Amino acid sequence: MGWWIAGAALAVVVFAAMAGLVARTLVLRRRRAAVIRLTAAIPVNAKWWHEQERKTGELLYVAVGDSAAQGIGASRPGRSYVGMLAAHLRSRTGRPVRVVNLSQSGARLREALASQLPKLRRLHPDVLTVSIGANDIAAFDAARFERELRELYSALPRHAIVADVPAFYFGTPERNVRIANGIVHRVAEELGLDVAPLYAATRRQGGARYALNQVAADFFHPNDRGYRVWASAFLPLLDRRVPAADSTPNDD
């Protein structure tokens, strides 16, 4: 009887290992397919945002950022956090809003400085959001991060809303994010910029919850639900910048 029990136990272990291997293979296959699909969405989203620039509006909203601002991972570009904030502005003010999305998929701080900042200097936004730095985490260099961040933030108007880096939840990337966010908050405070608490908003979701229902199939970019969390980090500061349509001016 002992040999039978041992054999059954071994069979269970082998079956569990094989099931785990199959599951891992399927997940990796799904992720590879998602990466291909989302990569194909990069020019599609960029074209959509360029079309939005041509529209007129009484308020100008400008976004500086990376693929998250482009809405990669969302079901459509308008469901990115930038799209949600623009829709909120239209609803809150009752006024048409023109959106100029300067962001670039894959952008790090150095790309924002080289490509997005020169374009920003030619604009006079009523609302400006800046969310950049997540792509600097993989090869994180704290000294370079601070130097480039300070250069970018120093060029922003004081009404800009900057965001800290979202949570990466685990391991070395999460440790690097915390160092980066210490720099973000210190430099922003020195320059008088308000920081949207993107790290806190994403961190409180928890890694498991994020992985299960707030991330796109590439396991990196947010999905529609994830982008709602991103938008929530900006909304209180956005509402402080732009009065509601029915608000009464203060005569003091």
C-alpha cells in the first residue's frame, strides 16, 4: 500500500508541475500576442491624438508623457487618463476643450526634454499635466533622473500638474520607483509645483488586484479600469485649477 500512496503522490506532483508549465506557457503566449497588438496600436493612437489637435476649443489642455498618456492598453484612446480628464473638463466647465497630447510611447525624461518640451514652449495651456518617468525605471540612474527631471520641471508653468511615478509593486523596480518619487516630490516642492499622487492611487489597488483587473494583456499598461485609477489621481488638482460652470466668482 505504501508504494501505491507514494506513486499517487508523485503523480500529483508531476501533474501539478505540468499544469503550471502549461499555464505559464499560455500566459507568456497571451502576453506576446498582446505586446504585438499594443505595439500596432501605437501609430493608431498617435494619429487619433493628432486629429484631436485640429479641433477648436475655448480651453486648451496639454499633456506631456509616455504611452500611458497615449492610452496604450485602453479600449480606445479616449479612455486613457488624458481622454478622461478632457471629458471631465468639458463636463465641469460646459466649454469646448482642445487637447494637444504631446506624449510619445516609450518616452523617458530625455525624450520629453528633446521632443515634447520644445513644442510645449509654443503653447499656452489652461491645463497642463505631466506624467513621465516610468520608462526611466528599468535602467534607473538617480543622478540622471534628478538632473533631467529638474530641467523639465524648471521649464513648466507654475500651474502645471505633475504626477509621481506609478507603483511597480514588487522587487527592484518598486524600490527604484520609491527613490524616483522622493526626487519628484522634492524637486516639485522646490519649484512650487503640485504633484498628483499617482503612486498612492495605484499602490492602494494592490499588486494582485492590479494584475487581475486593471492591467492590459501585456501585463504592463493599464486597461480602461486602470486608467480610471490614473485619472482619479489628477482630478482633485484639476478641479482646483478650473472652476465649475455654475461656480460663483469670489468678490473678495
